[in-house]
Amino acid sequence: MTLEKIKEYQKKFDDKYKGNIEFNETINDSNLEPLEHLIVCLLGELGEFANIVKKIKRGDFTLNKKKNELKEEYIDIFIYLVKISNQLNIDIEKEYFTKMKKNEKKFQKFLK
């Protein structure tokens, strides 16, 4: 499945979602609340991911034992990134390659 198909699938899901926050409207200067909510959700998922890593690092668990939980939190993070890209109309693939070209110049001395 392509990234564009994933974005379409997420948009269809979000169009059906009926909660307190709209996940299918375009975000602009007059409706920043959905973006603020998505950022809080994104950071919450990132925090859950980081908390698992912290516990692995201090020796509570092995990476192998927590890998499935890490995968789930990682995908939750990805879902919120996809939601944000849909609502801000960001072409992830195009912008990724644009940014990587900048990174290639910026980090040229570290590339072999």
C-alpha cells in the first residue's frame, strides 16, 4: 500500500468518526483547535513509546519482550502524523524528498 492510499484510508475513517473533535476538516488560521488536539495526541503517543524505551533501557524488560507494544505505539504516532498531513494538506512524499535534499547538503560531510 502506498502512502497516498494510507492517507485516503485514514481520511475515510476520519470522515466517519463522530466525536468531540473533527478529524476531517481542513485546518486554517480560524480553527487551530483540531491541530492543537492532534499535537497533544501525538505527543501522548510519543510519550508512551518513550516510556516503554525507558523501561527497556533500565532493564525492566527486553526489547524483544516489548517490541509489539513499541510497534503499536509507533503506529499510533504515524496515524496522528497522517491525520495532521491530511488536515493541513501536506504531501508527505513530496515534502520528505524536498527535506532529504536539504539534509544531504546540510550533512554532506557525514555522508560517505
